[in-house]
Amino acid sequence: MTSPVARINLSALRHNLDRVKEVATGCRVIAAIKANGYGHGLVEVARALAGADAFAVARVEEALQLRHAGFDGQIMVLEGFNSLPELLLCRDSDLDLVIHDRFQLQLLDKLPAGASPLRLWVKIDTGMHRIGLQTGEAEAVISRLRGYEDVRLVGVMTHFANADDRQNDYTRQQLEAFIPFIDPELEVSIANSAGILGWPDSHKGWVRPGIMLYGTSPFPDSVAGDEGLEPVMTLRTRLIAVRHLHKGDSIGYGSTWTCPEDMPVGVAAIGYGDGYPRHAPSGTPVLVNGQRAALAGRVSMDMITLDLRAISNPRVGDSVVLWGEGLPAEEIARAAGTITYELFCRLTGRVKYRYEE
């Protein structure tokens, strides 16, 4: 089989969770497993991260998938609810929901009495300016929620905009804007992965690690190993051809790369149809049998072409690593002008997943 394979190292996933607990000592952990576990497999990741105190997903459908798979622990839905039927379904499924807009209060006013209270968190916009209540209105909303009979106000939370830049004072400003909403009667959740690793003052209550769980750094100037993390996904394929081309031969669509000398060129079975970034430029590294090679020419739908001059005795069937063990995903993301989140999340159904310890 020449289909690309994403090997998911579950031991590394648990190591990274332990790293969260080591850095954010005393905090409880809401593991972010939205977007299909950041492209690693929602249910499989949740099973491996049983040591987390709770899970966070973006949408109700993701939470229900976990419930249907047998997870009965605490699940936070970060985007909350947007209709009354959805709200009723969430209450019946015992989900923690995020209030981030006044429109949601209108739906709460229509909520009929239930057997158990609805669990709510209030998201406060301290500077991200995406979703969240403005600081000037948040206190009134919190007070209103405390007046509902069938609602339990669990806590308050916010989200950082620039925590991946450890020199940017904007994160400090967001922390200061959040301080007035810290209440001993309410839970608190502030830190994402960058907050956990770079901003100790955000280690309060519940931390919400995301990308660091999957073994890449949240910072643009470091890689997983620098932060004590282990890569979780290793994406592999194989060489399906080794060509011996001549000086002056051009390769691939648009003839964008020309052989500078007589040389071997490999063809590997992966392309943008599998989710490998089409905009990865010539020179983007890969590993062939553990040795560094580089893209030569444009990424095609099903194939990439590789400069094999540095590879000793390349053959059809040789292993090709696109990122993971031995080749940091951060390096590929930088070469392709994107982020590791997108690399992981964009893999398509043609990629086979293998879960290993």
C-alpha cells in the first residue's frame, strides 16, 4: 500500500499532557480536542487523554460525538448554543456551555424547567475581539445569569490574542482587563498553550491546552523539543519512482524547478489531495530513509517530487517522512507559510491513521 499514513503516538500525547501539569502546577486541565482532535482523531485522542479533567470542543456536534462514544465526563462547548432545540439537547447531554453573546440570553429566557440545571461559563472579551462579552457589559450579564433558577453559573473565561509572542505586552493588558471578573465563587479559565508555556500569571483555575498536546510549539521561534514536548503525529509515505534526470530538465507543473546537474529525482505518493500543503515551496524538507531531501517543483494532487542528491542509494518503496519524528512539523509549517494547526487539520480521508503506543 502506498497511501500516506499518519502514525499517532499516544504515549507522546500523554507525555504532553503531563508537561501541561508540570508547568501549570495546581491547575486543572481542559484538554482542547476540537476539530477532530486537531486532526488526530477526536475519540482516539479523548481516550488517550483520560488524565485530563475535562474536554473542550468547538461545537455541539463534537460534544455529542463524545457522548455517543461513551464519554460521561465534563465537556465544554466553546461556541455555546445558537437555538432553543440545541440548548435543550445540550442540557439533556449535560454539557458545559459558553455564553458569549446577549442573543443567547434570549434563548435562556425561553428555556423550560428541567431535571438538572444548565451549566454555563461566561466568556469575556479582553482583547481578542472575536467572540465574548465586552468588559463593560459582562458584569450585568453575570448578575442576570445568577438570577436564573435552572442555570448554574460555573465560571468565567477569556482567550489570548497574542500570547504566542512572549515579548508582546498585549497579553499582560488582557490579564489586567480580566482581573475585575475573578470571583472566588466562580471557576476561572485563562491560559491556552502559549499562556501555559509563556505567561505564568495566567495559570489560574483551569488551563486549556491545545496545540501543545499534539506536540508542537505555540511559539514561532521554537519547536516542540525546546518546550519539553514530543511530536504526536508522524506523516509518512513512500517513493513510487526514482528518476535519473539530466541537467536542464524541468520538473512538474509550471516547470518551476530545473535540475542544476544530472541527478536522481524521487516521486513520493502524497499531494494536496491528501492534505499536504500545495503552497509548500521547493526546498521544503522531507526525510527519505532518515536522510534529508527537499521538494523540487510544485506539489501535485497525488504526488510530490524530491531532490535526492543527498540520499544514498534511493529506491522505490523507501520511506518518506513529511513531518513528525526527526522532522519538526514547525519547520514544514514555516516553509509553507502556515501553522502546524493547519497542517494537522487539513489531512484528508485518503490518509490512513495508525494509533500506537
